Amino acid sequence: MEFRILGTVAVTTETGELPLGPAKRSGLLAMLLLRPGGVVRVEQLIAALWEDEPPLHAKAVLQSHVSRLRALLAAHDAEMYGVRLTTQGSAYSLQLPETLLDAHRFEELVALARLQHRPADTVQMLREALSLWQGPALTGTVRSAPLEAAALALEELRIASVEGLAEAYGQLGEHARAAAVLRPEAVAHPLRESLAAALVLALGRSGRQSDALDHYHRTRRLLADELGVDPGPVLAGAYRTILGTPSVQPPPQAAFAGPARPVPVADALTVTVPVTDERPEAETAAEAEATADAASRSAAEPVPVAGPVSVSVPDSAPGPDAAVADAPAPPTGSLVPSPHLPPPNLLPRLPRGFTGREAELGALDRVLTGDDAPVCLLAGPAGVGKTALAVHWAHRRHARETRFPDGVLFADLRGFSDTPAPETPAVLREFLLALGVPSRSIPETTAAMGALYRSLAAGRRLLVVLDNARTSAQVRPLLPGGDHCATLITSRDRLGGLIASDAATPVPLHPLPPGDAAGLLAAVLGDERVAAEPVAAERLAGLCDGLPLALRVTAARLAERPRAALDAMAGELADEHRRLGLLDIEDTGVSAALRLTVRHLPAPAAELFRLIGLHTGTGLDRHTAAALTGTTPDEADTALSRLAAAHLVTESAEGRRTPHDLVRLYARTLTPEPAAEPLGRLLDHYLHSALDAAAAAHPESKPCCALPADVRPPHAVREFTDRAAALAWYEAERPGLEGAVTAAAAAGLHDRAWRIALLLWPVILQKVGDGWVPLLEQCLASAEHEDDPDAQSRARALLGWVLHEEGRDDEALVHLEEAPGLAARAGDVTSEAIACVNLAVALNGNGAHERAGLLLSRAVTLAVQVKHPPTEALALHHLARHCLDTGAHEAALSHAVRALDLTSPDEAARRVLLQTASGEALAALGRPDEAADLLGQALRTAEKEGFEQGAAAARKVLERLPADR
């Protein structure tokens, strides 16, 4: 039986490998094998088997894996080999002869090579040792800091052994073999200068000087590009040696030959690795030459090889930060920053022209100045000034030198940028360098760098600013350790995952209010110029949606035209076709910022955003979004939520989402061509919804139109629970419905245009003075285009009614005179009755009482003929009013009472008007008590329903009654 950790973690027997099962079980075995015969506590195992926060049942899961591993070993006669997995209190131990473990045999061979006096024997021992490696150490386990720390320690010794093997080959004069051994490692670790230096020497000494110089220069460029540093003394010395000048440093193999010393791995592991050269990089030339001489004198001496790795798990239980601390650290001496180094400050320059944001600055003060490692998320739409606010606050707070005396780290994560986002290792390396860690001492793996960064930050008071983050996963590895550091993150996304996992406190950033927007303009243009046109400045703020980016671009354009008026610029921006173009300048502007936001959206959300440009209203809900995309409301709601998280739409309490004007204009530039299909779905959605809303608002009325034969059925039917819900939907969707009429007509879909317009009749009657004439004129034009007489009749009747209510009776009568005849031609008796009523009301107002009375009587007859009580009640109501105007009070009372009997209790407004007419008739007939009773009922109902017109009419009649009534 053999146990392997130098490659894939495995247990082999004469019959083959044992099936270890999932990665966590392999990780459990690896943790036990890292300290064979030693005790590993449950807390340490849990920290190693779960990369993130372990679940509540982690101990039970661990016990299950231990049981299965124990059963597997027992089933293959492990005890016969002296292998036993034991439980010792709240810990476990794997007892086994160390010769069964490949890592132990590797360590022994390396130790034997260190004792050899002949280079040939050293080569033999190291080749055998390295042959035990079958891949990266601890492969097949879970990814966690403790396991990665151990793997890193083993890898360090393996590389040191490779360097020692190459040096031994060199002592034998076999430089080509040395180069062959070194080249794969130098390629795999291109920033490891000791490997590069050894390869340069081996190539040069084997007669391949051009290859040696080429590798040196490639490494030099890579160091400059990746780390911004020049080659260190070791690599520079190898270069000089190849050029024939004295080396400034002994051969890099000396790193392998030096004495070994233990390296503490925070709270989890103790690793012994060979000591690399740790002299300061500012070593003097005299010291370098002395070292080179010493190296040349000892060139013929045998090379001692570093001692074995010992990896151990301490007896003490890890603290709460064990998952963070369980990772390797470079040699202690090289990690302590110089006390003479000033605190790091990686902040970009202070933004100029910053203004306002006092509330947000106060919020940052409250969140980030407490203990317990606060994390603050500053989120808002593109161009709202997140970076400027974060940098301004950080500069202001850092200048006080009270809360963050140990410095400020800053990284632009470029989550929404044209350039690729920096990799996590690159950011960690920059932070470690800023914290004073020498470049040669920075670990190579991401986990190790993260652990070192967190351990260094744990004892400091640092502010870490992570700008322009795209995802929570991008941020988490960069959060500092300890309880005294604060992290400020900016993002266009809400990063809900970070709020959930790290208790980040969101501070939303909204567009600037007009006063602060004017202040931003004044910072660029001067106070006098802005103060001279305060109204224009406020208008500019509105046209820029209060976005600092748009305001700065506008200010830049005005600065180029010092004599231009702010009002003239506002006039240019008011043109929606030009606005986005005017808000872009060179490579900066609103369109560029929004493009980067949209680029990173998931496909369904990006598709919905492009289709928002087709939306005919200002806001949309899940049903409207589903119609645009041809998906279900649930799918559309998910996409809408993603747009809201990216701050491309704002949310209201009613579940509606609304893009800002600039976002809507940008979406229109992305509208796909052809757009007939999504527009058609939207129009048909409005048809279905408006028809259902009209039925809910006036259930007693017949539909004013039938749906077209080719109308598309919706994925889900919107439900209106009552009249109030239907009227509320009309109010919310009114801009979209009106826009749909215009869009349908423009697309030649006239059969949709007139239907959608007519289906607005419940809200038109409720708010008749709200400027409906242009809409109804389009409705009539589309009905005439379709040559539909019934549609024309209804359109003219409704348009004439609205014109009459606006006091435009001459125009009203043009339409009202034609409406009854068109309805009769279409054979729609109900439409004809309504047309007669509307014409009669207009005529009655113009004094043509006799003809008005005849038309109203005919309307009553037609309604009775088709047995339609709502239309009959409508005709009787207006006939009662006609009789009141002509003094026929008995007839007026009769008609009003009859109409009341036909009116549903839900029709509060009509009942108020009929009760008022009845009361007025009773008062005229000398029955004031009854009149007062009915008028009082009408007034109370009108006030309860908010029907101000009805309340005023009832109150007016009541005031005319005798005082004692």
C-alpha cells in the first residue's frame, strides 16, 4: 500500500488505486497525510474542506467522510501495512509507516543528495527524488487556503531541487542537460528570477549564447511589463557572466544550497523551505563583487542540498480567521515592511470640480469609520459620479490621518471598461508591493498572495478602495483581513451577493438635484455665467438626467464656446435626435458609459434593453416586458430585475421599471431591425389588456370593438380585480397606450391604432379635460384608413364629446352630426344611440332644445330596442337634464328616477349626477325635504369617491334650497 500527495492524492495497492470518492474526501486524506501520525483537529479539517463559509452541518459531513475513508482502508487490509485512522477527542490521526508516503521518500532523497560529495551522486539522488512527482502536489482536493499552502511549500522544494540538479549537472560539465532540466520550469515560472538566471548560465555555458541572451531579454521585458521592475542582482549577474564580465551574484543554485529554516504558515501549517537570497536589492557593487568572488572560489566544492520539507498541523485550534490564515507566507524576515517606508497611498488624483453629495458623504462617514471591518458598496448608474465621490471621500478622510493612518490602497477593477479587467493576482501583487513586501518574496499562487495580503492588513488600519467592480466574485479575494480595515467598493451593479456574503452596506448614488447640478456647471464655467441663467441651468440639469458625466460634457462644450448662452445649449439638447451625440466628447460621454454597462448584461437582459427602445411609454411592468420579448412574465421580470440591478431602470412600488431619458434614448440606438415583430407583440398586448380593463371598469357595457383576427394571444392574461384596479392600470399605462396609437399608425397598423385609442374611453370619460383631441383625431384617421364605419362613428362621437367639453362646439358638431349616420350604416344600434346622445348634448348647449329632445328620445328608444340598460340610463340621464333646462320638471324627475333604477351601485359618478338631477327636479316641484335628502346623499357619495365635479353640482343645488332646509 502506498500513499501519494506529489500529484493527484491517491492510495494504491497491488490491485490498483482505491476509489477515494469526492474531492472533500481526498482533501481530508491529504490533510492527514501532511502530518502523518500527528493529530489534526476537526476545526482545521473543516477550514481546509470548505473554501467559503462552512455549512452548519459541516461537522456531520466531515464525520461521514472520515467513516467512509476508514471503511475503505479497512476493506483493503490497511492495518496489515500498519495504517490506522483513529479518533482522538475532537481530532483525527492517520498512523502509518512514513515509508509508505511519497512525500516522505522525496524528502529523504533530497536530504541524502545534500550529504553527497560527488556531483554524480547528487544527480542520481535528485533525479530519483524528482521522479516521484506525478503532477502538481495535492491535485484532486478541494481548493482551500490550508491545502494550497501545503502544495506551495512542496512545490517550492521541488523547484529548489530542480535548481540543485541543474547545478550538479553544471559541475559535471553537462550544461546542455542542465538547460534541458531548467527550461520547462523557467517557462512555467517566467517571473522566478533564480530559474531564469540558472537557465541563462546553462545555455551560455553550453555554447548557446544567443539563446541565453534571448531568454534574458525576454525575462527582462516580462518583469518590466508585469511588475514594473528591472532584473535583480541574480539575473543581472548571470547576464554579465554570459557577456564575459564578472558576475554580481553567485549562481542561483546557491539558493538551493543554503541552510534551511522554518517558515511559519499562519495558524495552520509549518513549512520548511530552502532560504533564497534575501539581501536588500540596494546591495552595493563592492558587496556584489565580493560575493561573486566567493562564489567563483567555491565553484568546485560540493553543493549541499536543502533538508526535507516538514508540514505540520499545530495542536491549537484555529481562530475565527482560520480560513483566511491557512495559507503560506514567505520568509518572515522578508515580509516585515521597513519602518521607514511611508504609508501607501494608491489613490488617483483628487477629482476637480466636485460638488454636493453631502448626504452621501455623511453616509460613507457613518458606514466606514466604524470597527469590525466595514464594507461599503457605492452603487449607481453609469455616469452618476461613483468614482469621483469615492476618491473625494478617501482623499478627505485620508488627509485627516485619524481613521486610516496605515495608508490607502486603490484598484480600478475595470468591471465596465473597454480594457480587460485586471486579474486578481495582479491586483494582489500591487497591494503587496505597496505594503512593503519585496517582489522576490511575493508568493506565486493567488491563494497564497491573498492569505499574505490579509495577514498583513489584519494588523493595520487601512482603507481599501475597489473601484468599478462588476461582480461580487471579483471583489471577495481583495477584501482585507482584520477588524480595523475598511473597504469602499463602487459598481454599476447592486452586487447583492456581496451584501449577502460579506454584510456590505449599500449606499445608493442617485442623479444630482438641480442645485448641485448647477454647482457642477459653475465649477467649470464660473459662478457668474451660471448665475446669469439660473432657469437654463436647471433645464440643462434635467436634460442631462442629473448625471455628472453628462453635465461635465455639457460644461466642456460650453467652455469651448464662451459666448454661447446656456439656454441655447438647452435648446440643442432638447432635440432627442441630437442629445446623445451632444453628450459625447472624444472618447468620453454617456453613450460610451452605457455601452459598457450593456455589454456585460446577461443575454436575456441585454435583449430586453435593446427592445426597450421600442416601448411606447415611459415605464413598463413584467407583462409589457414579456410582450416585447415574447417570453413569459416571470422570465421578463428576471430580465427587468437584472436591468434594475445594473441601474439601467429605476423601480417603483407598483413593480414598474422606468429608464431615465438618456438611457431610453440610448436603447433606441440599439433597437433591432426589423422591429415589426416585437412592436406587433406590444400592440397586441395593449389591445388585450385594454379590452380587459374596460370590461372591469364598466362591466355593464358592451365591448367597444372586437379584436382583429390576427391578434396574438398573450403568454399570460393580466387580471383586474375591480374597477379601481382597471382605472389605476389605465393611469399607469396611459403614456404607453397613447404612444402605441402613434407607433401603430406610423407602422401602418391602423387596425390596431383606432382600437387602442377607443379602448381608452373609460379614462377619457373620467378625465375628459386632459387633452385627448390629438389622440382621437389619429383614431379617426386610422378608422377612415380602414374604411370601418362603426369605428368612425365611435371615434367621431367620442371626439365630438371631448371637443364639446372643451367649449369647442363648432368643431364638435362637425363630428357629432356624422356619427349617428355612420353607426346606422354599420348596423350598430348601440353606437347610434350613443352618437345621438352626444349630438343632443352639444345641440342643447347651443340652444337647439327641440332637436336635442328628439335625438335623446330616439336614443332612449334605440337603447330599449337592443335591451342595453347602460345606454338607456345614459340617454335618460341626458333627457332628464334636457327637461330640467326646458322647465319640464315632472318629466325630468321621471326620467332621472328611471335612470337611477337602471344604474349599477358601482357607478358612483353617474348615480351622483342622477340624484342631483332628481333633487333639482324635486326642489322645482316644491318638495324641498325630498330634494334635500337626495342632494345630501349625492354630496356625501361624491366626496367619498373624490368626484369633485359631482360634489360641486350637488352643493350648488343645495345652496338654492330655503335656509331652513
